[in-house]
Amino acid sequence: SIVLDPLMTARVYAGTAGGGVHRTTNSGSSWTTANSGLTNLNIYTLLLDPFDSQTLYAGSFGGGVYRSFDGALSWAPASDGLTDLYVLALAANPVQPRILYAGTYGSGVFQSTDGGGSWQEVNPGLEDGWVRALLVDPDEPQTVYAGTCGQGIFACSFYAAGDLNVDFTVGAADLGILINHLAGQLGPGTPPFDAPASSADFSPDGFVDAADLSALAAHLAGNN
């Protein structure tokens, strides 16, 4: 894997199988190793933050994801929640670069919404867990394409807050997650979230419909 710094085109990074990461600052005339902090040197994919060229991600074969904030001078593991540590592809949302995707050797696609701090599996409709390539649509960055080994290309849309509804089927659980997400955004003790909310409060039948949303709206209006 090779990535080029768009702000300083003489700076290039190369990921190698067994040799870790190499870095050049003179367009390849000379290279230095940049493996401080890497405990796995089988680097299959590199990703440069589209807004901050000092931030890089490295996907390894067996060691998960590593992250650097200083142009590859040092690395630290960034694989919390990543249950498959064989990472073959990495991609970032070009508008919200903290939203990342990792393609793995057998467990499909994982998503991070906090710049690699944590990951969760997101495989709705994916028929092959061996993901060799990922691409985020630059014009519609909620759409992600996954290239697999043997089953072709799959597309998935992560509408805005993809972490709130990863199966794209709205149900009572999604309503409950949204309520608690709002509670976390507003802070503890903020009405009407002074106690943990349950989706059952607004959707007792387990299906979200207009009546459930009206009940939630009325609850918010009555407590604000």
C-alpha cells in the first residue's frame, strides 16, 4: 500500500509485508523505516486523514489497526471492538474523516465513528466476509462500496448517523438508541432525560410508527 501526502507531495508512505511502514520525504530518493509502536509489520493498507496529513492509519494482517498522529514517527494500536485483526482495506469519509471503515479477511466491514477509537461490525446484506477493497463515494459519502474476494462488489448506505441504525430497519430498539443518544448529547439531568429512557415507553408493540413518534414529540414538549 502506498499513500502520498497531498500537502507535501515529496512525502510518501509505503506499507510492506513483513517490513512495516517506510517513509520518504524526498519523492523516493531515500527511505527510512517508520515502525515505532508497530507490533505487527505486515501492513496491508495505509490511510491518510483527508483533513490532517499528520494522521495516518495502518491496517495489518493479524495485528488490527494502528494509528499515528505525527506523520508515522510513532504508532499506537487502534483496534478496540475490531474482532477480526486481519485488516485488508481502510477508507475514510471525505467529509467526516473520523468516520472510518475497515475491510477484513473474514468478518466483513467494520465502522468507526471516532477516528479509530472503537469499531463495530456493519455487514447488512454483505454476502462475503473477505473484503479486499473499500471505497467511499466522494459525492455521496454515506455510500460505501466493498470489493470482496469471489462475490463481487457490494454497496451500503450509512445515512448520517449510521451508528444509530446499522441494519437500516427502523424498530423500537432504534428509537431507544436515539433517545439515549440524545440523552448523552444533552448531558445527565437534562429534561426529559433525567432518567434512562426505554423504547418501550414510546413503542410498546415493538414497531415504530407515526403514533410512536408523536408520543415521543409530546413527551419532549411536555418536559422542555
